[in-house]
Amino acid sequence: MAEEKGATKGFERTDAYNAEHLEALQDGFESIIVNLGEDISREGLAKTPERAAKAIQFLTQGYEQNAQEILASALFQEEHQQMVLVKNIEMYSLCEHHMLPFFGKAHIAYIPNGKIVGLSKIPRVVDVFARRLQVQERLTHQIRDSIQKALNPMGVAVVIEAQHMCMQMRGVQKQNSVTTTSAFTGEFLKDSTRKEFISLISAKLS
């Protein structure tokens, strides 16, 4: 992976991209722009294929990451056996059918079984699977299964609420539609535990 740094008024940004794939992706985006009838040589578009190639690599960087390794890097022995919940995790992904964005929030809980994980690793697992070409249903199950495998907890719960640009910008063009998916294991398959989880993710902090 190559890195490119840019600084503006004290802000430094680092973009990581695969230099081996960059040229082929640039050619692809250039072909798309030309076939749309645009002038690839005009000032506003001259560097667009390169920018788009780097952007798509960033948006799909999850293919280069391993959720199990991330979770394993911050596992701790702990006897806590009550629900651990991280909610309102920002999530951005690309629909594999149209390569348009879908975005929203993920709510994730687990009940420890002798091990807990550093809280920051849970949003990172969301990013690993979200930064790929996805469907929301698969994404929900991949997050659940990854946490279940790494921690072997007494149960895992995942709910994702997302808006899909393929429904809002094209197709049926329903701007206010929200898609909710869920996946559960273990204790969360019980009505009482699942209701507690749903209550907690619905509650607002006072």
C-alpha cells in the first residue's frame, strides 16, 4: 500500500491506496467519464480519474483488513456478565448492486463469557465489513459472526438502520425510507434479553 499526504492550514490527511491497482482503476474511471459524453481534458475533470480511483480504494479498504485480528488485539479476561452495548455507530458502505452508498447506524451488544474486547474495536469491525461492496443483510450477519467467533460470548446482537441511495436517488426514489436489519445469537434469541437490547438502543440519554 502507498501513502499520500496532504496538508492544509495545519490539517494533515493521509490517504492509503494500492499503487498496483491504481492505474487500472484510473483507466476505468476515465472510460466511464468519456462514455458519459464529457471532456476528460477540461480542468475540472483532468484529475478526476485519479481521485476517483483513490476514493474507491478507500471506500473498499475492508478487503485489506481482518476483523478477527482487530478483535484479538484487544481481548481481556473479565468476569463481567451483563450486556455490553455500543450504539449509534456511524456506518458507510456501497451497495453491490449499483455501487451507490448506503449509510446509517449500527447498534451492537454482546454478553461476555469470560472475555471482553476494547470498545473501540467494535466500530472498527463495522468498518471492516462496511468498507466493501455489500448488501445490508450480509453486513449485519458478518459483524455478528465475527464478534461471536472472536469472543465466544453468551450472545451477540446487531441491528443496522440505513438509508440506501439506490432507493432515494434512483428507482422508487423514496427519500424517507429506512431499512432495518437484525441478527442475534445465544441469549439474545430469548425474548426478554432481546427486548432489553431493543429498549436500550431506543432510549435517549437524558
